[in-house]
Amino acid sequence: MNKKNLLTFLLLLVQIVLFAQDNKYYEKPPVFPECELVELSGLQVCFDNRVFDIVFNSFKIPDVVSIDNYKGEVVILFEVDKEGVFRVIYVDALYSELKDEARRVFEVFPKIKPATYNGNPTFKQYSFALKIPLIKQTDPTTKDLAINRELAELERGARQEYDSVNTKLKPFSNKEYTSQLNIPFTHEFYSRFGKNMNLVGTNSHTSSKPFLYEDVSSYYNFEAEKEALAKTTSTFTGRKLWNERFVRVEGEDYWFTIDPIFDLQIGKDLDADFSYTFNNTRGVNIQGGLGKKFSFYASVFESQGRFAEYYNQYAESIKAKDEVAVVPGRGIAKRFKDDAYDYPAAEAYLSFTPVNYFNVQFGQGKNFIGDGHRSLFTSDVASPNPFLKLNTTFWKIKYTNTWMWLKDSRRDVIDPEGAYLTKYMATHYLSWNATKRLNIGFFESVIWAKSDNRGFDVSYLNPIIFYRAIEFETGQKSGNAVMGMSAKYKLSDEINVYGQFILDEFSLSDITGGEKSWKNKYGYQLGAKYYDAFKIKNLMIQAEYNRVRPYTYSHNTVVLNYGHNNQSMAHLWGANFSEFILIGRYHYERWFGNAKLVMGKRGLDFNDGTDNFSYGGDIYRSYGERPYDKGVTVGQGNQATTFFANLQAGYLINPATNLKIFGDITFRDFNPDTVNATTFKSNTVWFNLGIRTDLFNWYFDL
């Protein structure tokens, strides 16, 4: 199907067909003067007949069409706006002369009474195919009167079945804002309703992300915010560009939308030898709902890109076997041209709420647990992965169970079937609003690998039992279990503090021994958010400190590390680091600005041929390769300091799709004690401009 035919098909698919207008319950079609005395039930037929009469009597076949003896059709998509004026939206025909004539004919249409919905004027869109040569429209109900009446009734009912389905179409009402769909998780967008979710006395649960629209809509009016940003425009193109989704359809018990996806960026890394950086992502986003309890979502991305040199080097250092790179957060990449990457990705899920308080999702995507910019539990820094998630919400509790299918794509790891090694991750997270100010969370997870005699272990399907107990029962080498706690306290409506603690190994004697044993595998996070900071509306400031001891998230059976596709499933730095983050976000109407500062200390491996020990930062190495058991400290090994700063400003083009245009500048200084094959010094200044459908987080602060 060529592009022109595809566009015609999409337009016909999403618009109300001319013969499919018979909704007598809540809307009234446009009314010609000749139809004003017609009963309500006959208004649509009268409108149809007048349109065909005017077109038939006014349309003049161009000479070139007559000379060619052309037989075909002209597809016309038009609307009657709120003022009763006819406007042609799109014409598809073989001859440009036919297109011009169709537009001319509609210019002579009179101004009529507009359509109404619930008594209010509204625009109405129609499409029809005009036969060439012209054929006079006739009433289809006058045919076949001489045949058997029963057969005729059956035939007429069958012929009208398609139209009867279309008559259920209704004005789009943005049902996604109260649906079981996930709100696409980006830190910038979530900060816009963060204050609403964290007011003192609310019973919201803000750690398990992404959020459902229906959960957030109790605290934040998406519809009102969208209307407040709406631009006044009467044209079809203007509405789609500034205010609406590209395709949107709603019926009595279903709805869906279709939108293009773009992430087009061009930039310059002053530290790189190549001339420019770029990203070229095109895709499509489809989402919708069936009834009140079932929703679906899919985003497919086709991407090519070349990033700042430090990012390219890191992507190639974690490459999958037989491929050139893994683009962090997106997936395995093939070579594109000489020095760029081709990295397709997809995210999709089904969301079902069979009863109140319970939602189940199955699909491919990312999950995040925490109130911070980072998460030490489960983060969104790795590639999308298949998952099954159960959310149970009741009283002051939200309980989230997630089962994930992960991959270990390293060259030296072999799956029994010859593909990337499959491993599984299961998590429990219980969030409890202990008081109107205090939230406490309990977390546990386990990772186990597929082997010759073991696949998905049903022992971990139990949504209640402690994974640490199962690990002991099945043997330590069969799984890697970690546990954690979180807390958030609302000091006021504007300020809340939060934290996480993760424990990967527990030995009381080693913890109390004071000898800094390697078994003290833990990490913690402390942070604060300040909404409407300094009484400036829509200004959010966030400060966060993260510290994770060496060897946390790693295992002596290396495939049981806390990772997926050679990326960490928690903090993107792995382990053996300390980090301070300062973030500011501000928006005014459609304008926005973000600033981020990251300062950190990391302990990496030397890997210089003489010292090949694991110092605890690389979670993909066995902790059995450590150089010593005691005196283990954060930052040990090949110590590197990191300074990262990013300033971004932009304009939100379309609030419905989160399409935005932006520019940013990034400065990164990375300074290790020792340079090796995978660790490089860099002093980067990276300028970037782009237009992007903002659906996920990029993490360039490696």
C-alpha cells in the first residue's frame, strides 16, 4: 500500500462516514434550510441528500478526465464547523483537476445550521466517494420490492450492520485520563503533579511507577490542565498540531488513539572527532480502552543515532555478543553506517482491572520503585523487558508484585538453547501510609537463571512469601535475593523527604565487627523535594544522595547479578559509589526548563593485566574475584570522580502527546585514576537541539 492510499485509509477509518449518521439520542446533524421542517429522525437523510444534490448539480467533469474516459472516484473528507460553514479537509483523486473541482464545489455550499451535541454547536466531519462519471444518488430502500419480503428484510438488515456500528461513534472525551493506562514515566512530566499527590492527608502511593491515570486523576485534573494550555484554532491541521491526538475515535464502549512518535535530535560534542551527534527516532503509538476495565498500549520505535563520545564508548563497552553496542535504556544496537547505531525498541502492555482495588498488567516495558530520581530497588535505566504486574490497593496499602523476564547478553554467557541467557526477576513491594504524613515501604526481590533443568520457578509465584526464605530452601546458588525498606515524610504540602535502604547480604557478626567486611553489601538513599519552591509556582527543587557499598547486587554465580542486557536494574552506576544530585524543574504555560547537577565518586576495576581483581563496582563480575575480605570501602579500586551538569529549555508543542521542542547543553568531566580498555577520561561539552515525543527517560549522566 503506497503512502497516499495509506493516508486515505487512515482518514476514512477515523472519520464518520456520510451514510453512518443516525445518532438520535444525543446529537443532531447539520441542517439545511430545506430540512428544517423534517422530523429529527429524518434530518440525517435529508442532509445526505442535499449534499449529494449540490455536488451532483455543481460538479463539472474536467476535460482531461473526459478525454481519458476515466472511470473511478474522488474521495472527499469535509467538515461542517461550529458556524455551519463547509470546509474541505482532504481530497484524494487520480487527477489534480478533480481535486480542484471538488474544492470549488464545496466553496459554493451555503452556510447552514451547525450540528449540535447536547444542545451545543459542534463541528461534524464526513467523508464520501464521488463516482466518476457522475451517478445520481438514489434511495437504496426502494430497491428489490418485487422479491420475497422476508429475504429483503434480512438483506437490508445485513447491509445496515456496518452502518449501525458506526452510528455509535461519539465526540472524543479523553477517556485515557481516567483509564487503567500507565502515565508514561518521565521525571519532568511526573513533577507537574507531584505536589498534588503529596499533599498532607492524601492517601496516595507514589513509589510504584508508572502510575495509572485513574489513580492520579483523583488528585490532578488532566482535562482541565490540557484545556488551560489549549490554543485557539479552527482548522483540522491546527488542532492536530497544537491540541489533539492525530487519530482519536470513541464509541459507546471503546476508544483508541493513534499518534506518530518522533525523537529527532542534532548536536555537537566538542570532545569528539566526528562532526555531529544525532538521533533519528520514528515510531507509532497506539492506545485505547474496551469497556471500563480493559486498556491497551503499544509504542514501536525505529531509531538510529550517534551520541556524545563518552556515551558511545560506554554503549560499546557493554555490548552484547555478536553486536556492536547496547544503547543504555533502549536495547541492543547494530552498526549504522561507520560510527552510529541502529537500535529498534518496543513497549506494549495490556491492563485489566477485573474488580475494584486490583489491576493486572502484562507486556513489555519498564518499572520503577521509589520517590527519588534514582532507585536502589528497581529502576528504568535498563532496556524494556517482558513483565507481569499485579497492583492491589486497599485501605492505606498498595501492594505491587512484579515478575520480569531478563536477558544476559554477554559473549561469555551461553544459554542452553544458544540464545541470550534468560533469567527471571520477581519483586514484592508493600507501601503503607502509616499516618497522613508518613509512608513506609517494604521491598524484596530475587533473580534466578534459566538452566538445563530449571526454567521459571513456580516457587516465586507466591505473592506473599519471603523470597529470602525460598532462597535458603532452594539453595543459595539458585537465586540472588535482596531486601529493602523505604520511607517518605511530608513535612508540609510543599516539602517531603524520602529514603531507601537496600540489603543484599546480612551477617550480623560482620556488620558489628567493625572491620568493613565485604559482606556488608548494602546501600541507601536520602532525598528531599520542594514544590513551589520559594513561593514560585511550578518550581520544583530536588536534592538526593545515594551511596552503595562494593559488591552489592553482584553474586558468586555471575548470571545471578542484578542486571538486564548488561545494564543495572537498579542504579545505573551499579555499586561501589557515592553520589549527590541537585535538580530544578520549572514550567510556565507551555514553556519549561530543567537543570541537573550530579557529583559522584566511583570505584572501578583496573583490568590492566596486572591487577584484574573485582573491586565491587561492576555487578556483572563475581564477588569471589575480590582482592581482600576486610577493609572494603566505597570508592575502592580505580577511583573516578564524576561531575555532570545539564541545562535544558523548551516548548511543549502538543500537551495531548507530550511533543516538545528543546535545546540543551551538557557538561561532563569524568576522571579515573587509571585509564584502560573500558574506562576513559573525558571532558565533554555537548550541545543538542531536538523535537521529541517525550515518553521515557534518557539517562546521560553515566
